[in-house]
Amino acid sequence: MIGLIPFMTPVYAAIVVILMYFGIKVYVGKRRQSITQDVGEGICMECGSKVFDKKCPNCDDTQE
């Protein structure tokens, strides 16, 4: 906010900073939610695919 004061009035600088703060909070929350949905139960340590029902679809099929 201090860096914006020379270019605009302090009121507008505060509004811009507050909007940026909440915008970043929303962006990080949405990004975290999308990563959680992509990962699901976890990721297999051997092949890197998604784990379903506590089993890796690639690795567990080849071992059986």
C-alpha cells in the first residue's frame, strides 16, 4: 500500500490492496480445492497415478 500512495490517494491505495488481498485468498482457495479434487485419495509413489479404493489401478493390476 505504501508503494501506491505516491501514485494515488491513500484511500484508493487501501481499496486496491484490500481487493488484492481477498482476490489472492480466493485464488489460492480455488487452486487448493482443484488440487484436492485431482489428487483424491492420494497418488501412487511408484507410477504417479491416482489411487482409487486404496489401490493403484496400474501397479495393483500388474502384481496380481
